[in-house]
Amino acid sequence: MTMMNVARPSEAEDLARAREMAQMMLRNWDWMTWNEILADDVVLSLGLGAAGINQVGDFGAVGGKLQVNGREDAKQLLKSICDDLRSGLTVTTEIVSGHDVALLGNLAVRSTKENIESLSLPIVLYMAFDDDGKVEKMTFAATDLQPLTEAIRAAAQSGAALI
């Protein structure tokens, strides 16, 4: 006879709960405050230094790579770029796995300078949630989607499971 600890949820239940937390947060993103979304010890990283981004608009002021630690610093940074993200970010793909979420999409950055066209670049928003459903890691990064596309294609052709 084997004994099971029924009080402790299984790993599958933990993952399902975490996935639901992530999806709930994404559905209610516009209605929640940064205090509700971010953990106290959140680490926020921006990697938006793709070619040409520094010459386009105010968003380019972020440029390169930037990392802040803690809720208050993260809130300040997010507030400074929030309007650009809300108006320019289009999410095309959502990948949720346990406590991790990756959103793939495009960021349209309008130029504030004359004779410079707007720029649209592929972007990834990665979030890792803690057990309380708050974001403990958040990364916005301009990305090259070609390697991801190639990996998915290769996995599909070889019959490997992607799920």
C-alpha cells in the first residue's frame, strides 16, 4: 500500500494554477495597477537597442540595454514608456508555460524627427510570475525571430513535440 500526500498539490496542478494566474493578469493588464502586477523585488530589463531605434522617436531614449531592480524603479521606468507600449505594441503570439509567459509581437515606434520613417521591430515581452501571481521578472527585448522560426520548423519536420 502506498501513501499519498493529498494536501500537497501535484506539479501539474501547480503549473495549471500558474498558467491561469498569468492569463488572468494578461486579460486584466489595463485594469490593474503596477503595485498589483509587480512583485516587490521585480527585475525589469529593456533590450531595445535594435538597429535604428536610437534615431527614432522618444522611445529610443531607452536604447541599448537597461535593467532596474525593485518595484519603485520598475514602476518609474514602465510609466515612462507605457504610452509608447500601449499605442505601439501589437501582440501576435502568446506562449504560456507554468510561471513563464512570452508575448511575441511588433512595436511600432513613430519618429518625432522630420524625414525619418516610423520603425516597426519584432519584440518579445517575457514575464516570470512568483507563487502569488506577481511579476518577478519582466523583459522587453527587440529580437530576431528568424532563429525561433527555424527552430520551430526544424522541430516540426523532425516530428519533435513542441508542447
